[in-house]
Amino acid sequence: MAGLLELDGLSRRFGTVTALNDLSFSVPSGQVVGFLGPNGAGKTTTMRAIFGLTDLDAGSVRWNGVPVGGTQRRHFGYMPEERGLYPNMLVAEEVEYLGRLHGMDTRSAAAATKQWLERLDVADRSTSKVETVSHGNQQRVQLAAALVHDPEVLVLDEPLSGLDPTGIDAIGEVLVEQARAGRCVLFSSHQLDLVEDLCESVAIIDRGRLVARGTVDATSGARRLSVRLEGDREGAWARGIPGVTVSEVDGGEVRLVLDDSTDSDVVLDAARAAGRVTEFVFGRRRLSEVFREAMRR
């Protein structure tokens, strides 16, 4: 299974508000792609546009070079951020029904529903009304509904929101499995550490425009250091060292970017002069740093 979801020049205005501004990027099959941006950046509008739920002023959405219409969308799975389930239906009944809406016959829909409810550990709630199920389990049910018809493309809006660590692990594992099986997976999240763990690449937007796109790379770019001093929460000692940029201070961890010509021993000496060094580790650029840099640009 191979394919490419292409978003080309998407533009959309709501009155005086520009929700999408000539937005273009692609999502290849076989990858989990994180779709990031601050609140109001246009992520949900983009996802709704993929499914024809938002009209575009300009631009197109293509799957394998073909403009996306009803035929293509029958092979897409969508998990909206807002609860997209009928609250008074039974869990299994609802997932089966949504499978049939995608063209499945009754027997196939029932078998796939059973499989996904078991896989997502909510089979014991199959005869419960959706409204009686916890928020976390409703997330699992909604993912089952997005997967029941074996889609080629998965588009998920904040699928990890409100989940406990067990739920996050369960859903994250499924997303990675789907990508490895050759499906195209695009999901949004504000939990950047989780995106960093799950995704091979990211697209970052702000005010409806693409501001960064690339792989979540563990090694490339300038050298990076994470330094922690006992009792230090501000990292003031690192500011002003030639060839060193303080990219982030998080809970006492000072993350530094070193120019190629900068000797790390100079940084270590400065840290020792300021206090007891408890951490001094070369590492990769964190996704949170990439995100903040993109927002500043």
C-alpha cells in the first residue's frame, strides 16, 4: 500500500479572519506525521477541508494525484476533536453503523468492530450507551470508528487529548502500527513530547501558513547541550558565553545550541563556576525548540 495525500494552496477566510493562507504540504503513506500549531492556527480547518466539511476559497486536496471527492473519502478515516459519536447508541452498534456507511456489509462491519473494540480494550463496553462511557474510552471508541473500514488515510484531530498514560500508549501504538502497514497517518496534538516519540516528520502552521516542515531528526543541526546546575532554575550563567545560544530553560534544565567553533569545555567551565553540575549531556534538538523557533520566525 502506497499513496500520497497532497494539500496544495489551501486558502479559506471567515469574514475578516484568514483561517488558511496558501497552505501546502504532503503526507506520504508509511509515516506518522504530526500536524502542529498554536490554538487558532488552522489545524482543524485544514482537517475539515480534507473531508469536504469546510469549503475552500482556493486550493485543492489530492490523494495519489486525484482530487479528493466522495469516492476517495470512503477510504479515509477521520477522528474529529469534538466528539463525533451519537450518545444514545450502543458502542458496538455505533461502530458497526459507521462501518456500513463506508460501504461495508453487515457481517464485515460486525467482525471489524469486534476486532477493534478488543484491540483498543473497550470490548467490555460494547453494549453500553456511548454517553455512559468515560472520556478516555470514548476516545478509544472514536478511533475504532475511524479504523473499522480499514482506511488508507487516517486524519486524527487531538486523538490523545484527555487520555491517561495507558490510553496514550494504546492509541500511539495503533497509529505507529497503521503507518508501518503502509497507511497515511496525520494527527494533531499540543503534546509535543508525545509527537516527538510517535512521528517521523511534522508540519507546523501558524495563522494558516506553513512555517516549518521536516523530519523529527535526532542528530542533525548544530550541537546541543542539556545542562543542569543544583539549585539553578534560570540558567543566567549561560547567557553571554560566546558561540552559545540559550534555546530553552525548562524546570532548571538549560538547553544550549553551540556554534561549530565553540569548545564544550568552555561551557563546562562556566557551568562549574556557577554551581554544582548535575547534568551535562549532548543531545538532539527538542521538538518544543523547533516549534518555538518556528513561531518566532
